[in-house]
Amino acid sequence: MQRVVVIGGANVDIKGRARGAYVAGTSNPGDVTVSAGGVGRNIAENLARVGLSVSLVTAIGDDANGQMLRQACAAAGVDLGLALTSDAPTGSYLAVLDDTGELVSAINDMRAIETLTTQHLEGCADQLGSADMLVADCNLSQSCLTWLCEFSARSGVRLLIEPVSVPKARKLLSFRRPVPVFAITPNAQQLSALAGDGEGALGRLHDLGFANVVLHRGGEGAIASDGVAAVKVGPVAVAAIADVTGAGDAAVAGLVCGLLDGRPLAEAARLGQCAAAIKLSSAQSVASGLSRDSLFRLAGL
């Protein structure tokens, strides 16, 4: 079984969805749920659900929320043997969704992941070096991202970076990558923040030190670029969106699954779009209906 190590954030998701048309500046009747989340953790659980062996390097507080995350990871088959127990509170993500499941606003408290250091990563070097692929999210500090890029370059283990958000993506502008990182998965806003706008943006992102780019475009699908050709990957239709939270994380996991299966970049990105569609149909941060069979069946593979 192929093994992926994910390095990134883990937190508790607190989500409120309005039952009717959302009205700003006042209390809206709706439904509130609490579940395990975090970009890195979500990617890791998605990868476990499609049959890969997954370890998660993260920082979790010694508190009730941390215990909840540990139980959720154990139930999903995500190994936490490389995780750090932090003195900071376990991360939390508070999201408000409108009645269609689209995000209205959100606040995240990710102090715990800030306690993850390069020294901790050094201690995990043997396990990182034996992985088939590394996946990192930009919740990590700039120093940890730098270390991972350098480690990938010297070890030869492929590294994929998920930017997470515009402010967090900008950490990637703080250091150079003499050896290109294997892949990055920005959305349109993150691409603009890293490489500007216009037709040359993908090329400029390649020039910043990323061999492959999969641009996630929401309802418009994705663009997969290897620096030679850019291929448009269509979206997968969803009858009704239950919740958008975690769709990007599912898309990254589907992409990684396809790459480790030996698929070309565009075909792997298609699997990412299928994983996102399965997630969009679920109110959970990670869809319980996701499996290798359901993913490849939806992709027609």
C-alpha cells in the first residue's frame, strides 16, 4: 500500500447553516454542527478513505477538542504517531453558511499549528523520506514550508503544497525554490496573490518554482498545467450542494490518489473534481461516501 505523509493543520469545525435566506448583521435561524476538520487533517482522512496509508504531522492541544480529533483520526485510519501535542489550544474553525451551503464568513484559530517547528520535522525525517508523497498545507510556518521544500529536493520525495488562503499562500513568496516543488494547488485568488493576473499567471507560478500546477476554479472545474501544456478539466455536476466546506481538500486528495495511481496530471485532476463533487453532496467536512470505488466509478475509470 502506498503511503502519504500530510503535514498541516487539524482543528475542530463549528459550522452554522442558515435555514432560510441569510441576513447579515443579525441572528439567523439554522443548524449548527461540530466535527473534525482542518485542511491537512481533511486531506489525510480523504486519502485514507480512498485506500492509502496516511500519517498526519500536525499539532493538537491537550484538551477536549484535541481528544475529539484524535478519536476521529483513529476512526478514519489516519496515523497520528508523528503529531505534536501542543500547549496551545486545539485549532478551531468557525464558519457561517447561507441556505445554499455557500460560505458567508469564517474565523479560524490556528495557534496550535504555529508550535510545529522545523526541529519536530527533523525528528520525523526518516518517516518523511520513506513516503511515496508528501502533502503540506500553508497553515505551516514559513520556516517549516522552507524546510519541507529543501527536504523534498534532497530526498527526492515528491511534495505537493495546498496554499489554503491568500494570506497563507504569500508565505511561499518569502523564500526561493532552486529545485521546483512537484505540485501546487491554488484557487484563482491564491494564483493572483502569488503570480498576478492575466494569461501569463500560470507560467509565472511555474517560474516561482512549481513543476506542476492544478488550478481549482470552483464550479468551473480545474486547469492542470505541467509547464508545457495547460488542460481544462471540467467540473462534475452536483444535484444539490449540501456544504462547500472541505471540497478543496477532497479535490487535493483525489488528485494525489490519481498521481499515485500513475495517472497523467489532467486525469488525476479529474479524479480531484470527482472527489470534490462527492464532498459537495455531503454535509460532512469529509464525505463518508467517499471510497476508491465510488471515486473511480464517478470518474468513469
